[in-house]
Amino acid sequence: MIRDITLGQYYQTDSVVHRLDPRVKLIATLLFICSLFVVNQAAGYVVAVVFLALAIRLSHVPFRFMVRGMRAILFLLILTFGFNLFLTPGEAVFQVWKLTVTREGITMAVRMAVRLSLLIIGSSVMTLTTTPNNLTDGLERLLKPLQKLRVPVHEIAMMMSIALRFIPILLEETDKIMKAQTARGASFDEGNLLQRAKNMVPLLVPLFISAFRRANDLAMAMEARCYRGGDGRTKMKPLHYEKRDYLTYVVLLVYFAVCIVVGRIMPWGRIF
């Protein structure tokens, strides 16, 4: 399960998506997430799936590598599906014990499951094709107007970059601790829910200690290098838009317009 989490990992290869400006990929991800909640018909989700499949194809990242990250949220996906299936009022279809499954519940459960799956995979495209440094620079440039309101933009972007960098490190550390505790006779998959929670204590305590130690080492290293925030700092590789970035913006606007037209306006798009 730990190895299945791909958030924060970078897949190094040469592709059109990798060469895009990080600001374009951040805006594209945000626009794609918004489109998933704008569409209300099946045809709109088909458009979103086609757009995402094309982005994955252009990124040259293996599809199985992106789908592998879905295993980590499988429980959340099942929980969301179940809540929407059994707790949505409407026209009853059949009954399971004391729970009634409605036609509206089936529609909502399928819709939310598709949205959540596309959201996770779409976000993975951005993190897998963009280094943490580029993400930090892109986020800082996008939020730069907020500096006039005295918002610490550089510090916020730096914290997000450090968090993304530490996710793979902490996952690797967790895997090592689990193997060490298993070799000592610990079991993380046996017993009921309460027993499993108790079995996680030997894993969480050393993990928290390791995380705090790494955070302290990082703070000392930044202090030793006279880090004082973003005031007066320059970039070694300044961000510049190129023709492919402007073309991507046009494609994004066309995609969003198509989602609105096909997913909400056209009557033949309503399948759910």
C-alpha cells in the first residue's frame, strides 16, 4: 500500500507536458478539476476522460504508474460510493437490509466515483511531470499579486515544495519501519479495527521522531545558509512563456467551453 502512493513523485522523461511552464500545468489542473464539477451529464465526463487520456499520452508516463496511485485511495473511494448510494433520498430501486438504494443514489454514487478518480489521476499528471522546484516557482509567480496584500507568497510556496519533497522520503521511511517491525514479530493486518489501530503505534512513534529530526536538520541547514525568506531573492532559471504554453492555454479554454456545452446544455448528453 505504501509503494502505491505516487503523490509527490516525479517521473523523469522527455515529453511535451514535461516541457510546459509549471504555471500552465497548475492552471490546467485547476481548470480540469473545475470542469469535473461543472459537467452534470455523462457526455461531459466522456470529454473529460478523452482530454485526460490525451494528456497522459503526451506525458509519456505509463498509465499503470498513474493508476497505481488509485490503490491508496481505494477505501475512500468505496466509502464515498457507499454513502452516496445508501444515503441519497429519491425513488427506491431495491432494499438491502434496512438500507434503501435509490435511483438518485446510484446516479450520485457513480458520478462522485468518476469525479474522484479523474481528479486523482489528473492531479497525478501534474506532480509526475513537474519537479518540486518548478512547482514552487510556478506557484510563487501565480500568487505574486497577493504580495501587495502582504501575503507571504514565497514562504507558502516554499512550505508546499518542502511538503511535496518529503512525501516520498516519509513513505520510504515508513516502508523501512514496517519491515523492521514485521521482522520483530509485529503484525499490521491481523485483528479487528481497534487491534490494528494499536498495532500502528510501533510504526507511528518512530515515524514521527524521524520526521521531526529531518525537519530540524532542514531548518538548521537553511539557517546555516542564511535563508531569510523571499525578499530580494532572484531565480537561477526564470520562468518564461513559450509558444507551446500559449497554445496550451487556448486548448484549455476550448476544452472548458466544450465541457460546458456538451456536459450541461445539450439534451442528448444526459445519460445519468
